[in-house]
Amino acid sequence: MAAASQCVPCIRIGVAKHWWTANLDDLKQQCIDICNLWKLVGCPRNGTINSERLRVKYRYKQAIKQAIIDADTGVNEDLYDRLCKKDVNSFWKSWRKRFCSRNIKPTIVLNGKQGDKNIAHEFTEYHRKVYQPNTFNAESVFQNEANNRLAECLHGDRDMESYNIDMSCIMSHISRLKCNKSAGHDGIVSEHVVYVVIVWLYIP
């Protein structure tokens, strides 16, 4: 929990809707007012008040959809234009203006190091240490085990047929997989393999 509070970004309600405008606030309030009036008169399913409620509600929903579309289109066109011009500073300035808090300032000093190259180096070294497996050198151990078995199969005296891989062999190795573990460089976790095998075995 301590690590999550320091590393996982938290989004406050309302802040994530960067496309929200004052016009949407007015439409929302109109929708609330007409709904309250509609409830006071007994929630009729026909008549003038109900027709007005449906009209205001529809206009409010359409305005929200259009605001989202306009925001996405504007952001994409703006950022795409910056990328085409290869203007990196303007690109990130537009990105921060659209998605980041206005109180955030660019980092000037990190761990006592100044300059873009030094800050990038400190950032890289930190995250390189964070992304480490729980078991040290585990990938090398598995690689050596696989290489040794391949070497025995290719250069050993035993018959190749004795090394045939069958379903029991596959299930035996899959049963050794540990779930709830983070993925490696390929992005594949143990659950991918386990659930695919379950689907393959039990679903016709």
C-alpha cells in the first residue's frame, strides 16, 4: 500500500474529464431541475413536463458525446501536428496542458543531478532496479535447463523417441507455473497459459 500510494497515480473525480465545459454544467443543472419538477408532479409518462424532461435529457447526453468526440479529435490533431514537425518540446507541452495538472512543473534537479541527460540517466537507473524478478538469475537457470535438455536430445546416446513430448509432459510443466506473478518482457503471465489449456481441454 505504501508503494502504491507513492507510485500509482490517483485521479480525483471530475479532473479526469478534461473535456468538461461550463456549457455541460448548465445542461446538467437543467436536467436536474426538470427531473426534480417531474418527480414533484408524480412522474408522469406523458404530458408537457415529461416531454420537456426527455428533450433536456437527450440534449444533455448528446452534448456530452459531442464534447468527448471534439476533445479526442482536437487532441489527436494537435499532437499529430507537433509530431509531424518533430517539435518534441511543444508536443509534451501540449500533452501536459491537456492531460496533466497545471501545478506540475518540469523536473530540473533529480537526486542532485541537473540537466536533461543526467535526469534521464537517473530515471533509467531507478526503473531498471525496480524491474527485477523475485528470484535472482531465474531466467538464466531456466535457459540453462532447456539448453541442457536440448543438448542431451541432440547429442546423447538415447533414442529420440524417448524425448517425445506428450500431453502429460505438458500438463506436468504447466502445473508447476505460479499464478499471480507479473509478466516478463513478452507480457505473458502464467494465467495466459493455464486458461488457454483449460479452454482447449474442456470446451468443445
